[in-house]
Amino acid sequence: MGQPVKRQYRSDQRAATASATRARLREAATRLFVERGYTATKMKEIAALAGVGERTLYDAFPTKAALFGHTLSVATTGDEAPVRVADRAEIRAAQDEPDPRAAIGQYLAYAADLFERAGDLIMVSVEAAGADPDMRNAADAGARATHEVYLSLTTSLHRRNALRAGLDPIEAADILYALASPHMHQLLRRHRRWPVPAYRAWLERAVCTELLPPD
């Protein structure tokens, strides 16, 4: 009976080691991608910064695009669980929130946290999209997923007659897509260096003003 326990222990240990290696690679990749851009960053430089051999890196991620995709995915969701943003508990809870302002506030709190984790990497994919097909695909997929998440909120608000008069769910999602975007986050948080509370307060105020009827 002892042998299966040993095998399970070794399996758990290998899994923990692999997870730690992926975390180091993500940290190194994020730093270099953001500092240098996607095209200028070399896989061997990521391996060196992470303190792993190139073979270990390529065993985990055969291409730079695969490494970038994994790094961006984990930064976006906050963990390695295969659950997309649209299905996260926080987003589901916001959709079920009966108060429109509270629902918008919960959505935007999640979005702001997401941009703090992943906004810089999202902008890397946007900036490299014109020169690299993999980055174009990543940027386009991210844009579609973001708009779909925002449309789920505005559709929910529309069903409750909570949107301002004359505003349909798609137009409302477009407005939300523009205001709560990684581009706007980059401008205010990185370029203008707004504190997080100021950025969040402005974002919620702007979105509520645009989407909801006046008080």
C-alpha cells in the first residue's frame, strides 16, 4: 500500500515544481515583453532571467507565441484555472446584482484589477499586432472577448430597463468598451500616473453617466 502513496507524492512534487517554473517564466516574460516589446524579446533571454535552461523553456512553451499567450491568459484571469473571464464568479455576481450602479461598479472593479495585472501585456499585443500575425490574433481575440463581457452586462441592464433612454445594449457595450479599455487605462495609470482609486472613481462615474438615466 505504500508504493501508490510514494508515486502520488512524487507526482505532486513534480506538479509543484512545474508550476513554480511556469511562474518564474511568466514573471521573466512579463518583464521583458513590457520593457522591450514582443518582437525584440528573445526566448533565451527569458530563460536566462527566469533561471532555467532553454530546453526547459521550450519543453514548456514550444514557441514565443505560446509563452506570451500563457502569460497573458494567467495575467488576465489571475490564475491558471481554465475559466474564462466571462465565467468568473465576480462577473456572474455582477450580472445578478439588482442595483444597476452596483452592478456597473462590480464589473469595473474587476476590470480595473484585470488591467493592473494584464494591461501592460495587452498593450504589448496591440502594439505588435501590425508586425506579427500571432499578436494580431491575440489582440483581436482579446478585443472580442472584452466586448462580449461588456455586452453581457449591458444586455442585463437593458432587460431591466436600466439603460438611459434611446441607448441599446450594443451601443452601450461599445461605450463601455471605449471607456473601460486597456488603452484608457494605459493613458491614465501609466502615462498620467493617476492613482488607482482616482482611476476607478473616474471610470465608474464616467460609465454610469453614459449608460444610466440621470438621477
